[in-house]
Amino acid sequence: MIEIKTNLRKWGNSFGVIVPQKDLESTNIKEGDEVIILVRTCKDNVLKEMFGTHKFSKSTKQLMKEMDKELYND
């Protein structure tokens, strides 16, 4: 398995990526082989993008106190 960072490029009505030859030299992958590509964005706040934001009705300090009380009987 190799991991590379590359840019998505538009080809006609589709998009594609280019895998540099030097990154393939350590594998037996060649032109025409079927491959699986896992795609993720390189944005800074991926969790926020995936799950959105949530407004809590209680402060973090209050939530932590409640968790301590429930977990440790403090």
C-alpha cells in the first residue's frame, strides 16, 4: 500500500488523480491494474465538516462535573 498527496484534476466530465511513477516503483502495480483508492480531504477541520457543530446548553465545566459525579461519585 502507498499513500500519496495529490490534487484532483478534471478530465472531461470526470475527475481523476495522477499517481507519480516513483511512488509506484515499490509496488507491482502497472497500467490497467484495478486499484482501490481511499479518498479524504486535506481540510483542517474534517470533524466539523463531517459532524457539524453543536451548541450545548451547559458549559464544558458543568458537563465535566456531571460526568465526574456519575463516574466517580464525586
